[in-house]
Amino acid sequence: MTPDDLGAELGERATLVQFSSAFCQPCRATRRILAEVAEMVPGTAHVEIDAESRLELVRSLNILSTPTVLILDRSGYVVKRASGRPRKADVIGALGLAIGE
């Protein structure tokens, strides 16, 4: 994925991409978890994308539900994908794969 795809810059080390929708209750908790992890790990960006306003991207990535989280490495390659509200420990573990730790 590129900054043009995301509408935001990639993180220096990794990017947490969250696909959300307006009335999605688990999306709020996911937003909080990903923001906390991004603050904890230097060089990590959190980008939230409104699925309803980016239908072409949603279709191209086969996003079927919200929240869906993609963890990208520094090059924008998807190293992990998950649907539903993630556990903080799982996000940190997947982020380790993205940054090579």
C-alpha cells in the first residue's frame, strides 16, 4: 500500500491501518488500542480509513467487515490482517513481525 492508497504517510517502521464505519461499536475500542500501540512503538503510524467513503479500496483489499486491521511494514507490504476488535498483545506481536523484532 502507498501513501496515496491510505491518504496518509506510512510510518517510518510500520503502519497500523484500521478500516472503520460510522456506527461500528468495536471500531471505537480498536481505534483506542491501535493509537496506544502506535504511541508505544516509535516510528509506527495509525491510519483510520472510513470504509464507506473508500469503497474502491475496500473492494480491492476484500475488506468484508469493520473493524479490519492491516499491519504494514515500512514499505507498505501487508504482514498481518485481522477482523474484529484486536487484543493489544496480538497487535504488539504482529507489529514485531512488521518491524523485524
